[in-house]
Amino acid sequence: MTIHREGHRMLLVLTTVLVLINVLIFKAFDESIKVRLLFLIPSLVVFSLVLQFFRNPSRKQHLGNWVLCPADGKVVAIEEIFEDEYYKDKRKLVSVFMSPLNVHINRFSISGKVSYFKYHKGLYLVASHPKSSTENERTTVVVENGTESVLLRQIAGYVARRIVTYCKVGDEAKQGGEFGFIKFGSRVDIILPLNADVKVKLGDIVKGGITEVAKLS
């Protein structure tokens, strides 16, 4: 397992701050082990939590004629919606909520070409809230390959307030490849055609680039 590039700078800053704080505490309370531990133990816990958040585990991806899950997390919505930003018609929505304990790398669900990208300013409702899909800060990415089209929407949450998207219109999308990252808890929506055969259920725990979300006919 490696550390994702989005975490390098933050971990460096965090390490520097925690080391400085603990050095000052150790000097100020050089005869009190209890006071030293009172700061050292929380520092190690905070560092460990941030470290695991930016982990980038090695995975054997199941590539093929499937729509793969774009993120780790829990399926919190499966429903028919009217998609009014790009398709302007009825579609199937599968929504995945990522807690701060999940891997937060976002991956392309299918291979093809990025045909649409847009960033939207918005609110910071709790990412599991149904209205977060249309009212929160978010980005929309559409991948098409001639016969199939999938819309992926990164949604910021109450805690997650930074969405990173690496792709732009015209880029080649490789199924399972990274297209973005959301920091500290968030949500990703997968918008599918109505005839898509959804394979996941509400409450399922899914993994980005591995779990088969749907089959397109």
C-alpha cells in the first residue's frame, strides 16, 4: 500500500506541526511523563487517522463489460431520477457514500472518452442527504465510448470541502483509472441508462474499481 499524492503535502505539514508541539511539551514538562503522554498519544492517533485516509491500496481490478463502482463506500440510494444537467431525461441513479474511513480515490466506471465536465458551486449538506446531489458543491463527468454513456458526479459533504478532478473534456478514460479525489468524507453518484441492470443493493459495501455496479444492455 502507498500514500496517495493528494496526501503528501498535508502529511508533511501535519508531521511538522505535531513534532514541534511535542518537542515544546517535552521541554516544558521534562519531568512529567503523564503530561508528555497526554499530548503524544493524541498526536499519534491524529497522524494515524490522516495517514489511513490517504492510503492508496494495490488492487486487482475486474475490467470488462461492466459499470464498475467509482468509489469505496456504502450504497445509499438506488432510484429512477430525471437527470436535468446533461441527458435531460430519466435515468437510474446509484449513489455511494464515503465515510472518512474509506479510500477516497475516485475511478472511471467504464472506458471511453470524457465528453463533458463541469464544476458547480454549492452548499455543504451532509453527503448522505438526498438533496446533496443537486445542491452541494459538485463536479459532473460524463464518459462515452460510442455505445455506452455513464455520468459520474463527485459531491462535497459537510466535512469534505475539497473536490479534486484530474480529467477534462477530450481525455481518454480507462476503466478503473483515477479521475479524482474527495477529501474527508463525501459522495459519488453514478447515473445510468434506464435499461441498466443494477447489480448492487441498498446498504451494500462497495469498492472502487472492483465492485460491479451494473450491466449495460
